Amino acid sequence: MFTASVNRVTQFGQGLVQAVADFGRFIQFAGTTASWLLFRAKKWCRWRLLGPQLYSIGVLSIPVVAITGAFIGMVLALEGYAQFEALGQQGRLGGIINVSVTKQIGPVLAAVMVAGRVGGALAAELGTMRVTEQLDALRAMATDPIGHLVVPRFVACLIMTPILTIYSDVLGVAGGWLITVQFYNVSPYEYWDFTKFFVDWWQPVSGLIKSVFFGASIGLIACYKGFYCRPGAAGVGRAATEAFVASFLAIITLNLVLAKVLNSIDVMFITKGASSALG
């Protein structure tokens, strides 16, 4: 029994050391990526490197993100109408749907869809390059794989995730309007009037701010997992799975932190400033 306890403690210690080492390697990877991004833009900011990534990450993701946003808006309308009708406040449903979509659900779902469709693909692509020694071949030709492969993919995620969030928001609002106004015959005037009451410029902007952080985390985590995947086909598959899981955890964690920060900014500066102007 004593030997088993010692073994468990040893395994725990080894796992803890490995986790700290992995975190340090991720920080180093992120720092190198940031250095290339900020100080060597001329080498990675080329259309032949960036253009294909913008297309594959952004353009090809539009259908799935748009469909997801539309159905989420419709589901919110279907689920919420009965409760609002019981209170005689069905006209306010549009405001609740649209503030939820633009501020929270749209950015998060768009990021999750990007992580599912793109994150695993990026990890698998770079992991295959690692396994087949293509990364070593780039180094042998005096080309840094991070600047040549990672930074364009990271930038594409950073740029395209907010754009995809806009598609998700617009289709979510349209889906909520379709069910609320066309299916349940709520007055379109009330729908948009209460939307204007609940949603000002800050709600969509705060959602887009979140999406920038979401895109950065997806690109960085997916590229890191592929860049340091284990050998063999199993290692590539595991890297793709870990990329999605880690990206999803990062998205929900960032959403919690950013929700608190952005709400505090809203209360301290925007709402307070508007109240002072009115007063």
C-alpha cells in the first residue's frame, strides 16, 4: 500500500512538472508568434501566404456559421414566446433575442464553429507536416516554420472570426424576427422598437471585441497543438481533438472574463456617460 501511494505521488508530480513544462513551451510559442506578427510583417504579410488561409478559414466557414446563427435565433424565439405571451409582453421578445444574440450567443457560437471546423484542421495540417518532417525541411532551407506557417493562420483566425461573428449576429436577428413576427404575428413595430430599447451600439461592439480574442485563442492553440503533436497518425488525431477541446475551454473562459470586463466598462463609462449627458 505504501508503494502504491508513493507511485501515485510520483505520477502526480511528474504530471505536474509536465504540465508546467507544456505551459512554458506554449508561452514561448506565443511569444515567438507575437514577435513575428509585430516586427516581421514584411515576411508573412504576403497574399500567397495569407490569402489561402483567409479563404479556407473565413469564406468556407460562412455557411455553417450563418446556418447556426439563424437557427439559434429561431430557437430562442420559439422557446421564449410562450413565457412572454403569458405575461402579455411578447412584443419585448425581439429585444431579448437580439441583445442575447449580438452580445453573447452570436460571438460564442461563431467561435465554437470556427474551432470545430478550423481548429482541428489546422492542428492536423501542421501535425502532418511535423510527422512527415516538412517542418524540419523548412528549417533546413533557413525558413522559420512559425513565420511561414503559423503566423498567416493565426492572422486569418484573428481577422475572420469577427467577420463570421457579424454573419452569425445578422442571421440570428433575422431568424428571431422570422419566428416572432411572421410565425407568431407579433407587431414588427414592437419587435424593432424594443430591439432599439435593449440593443445600442455597445452590445454588437462588445461581441466583436470578444470575437477578436476568441479568434486569437483558436489560431494560437490549434497551431501550437499541431506544431508539437506526437509522432504517428494517432498523434495527429489526438492533436486535432486536443485543439478543439482546448479552444472550446479557452472560448468559454475568455467569455466569462470578458463579460465581466466589458460590463464594467459599460457601467463605468458608457451608461454613466449617457446618464450624465441626459442629466
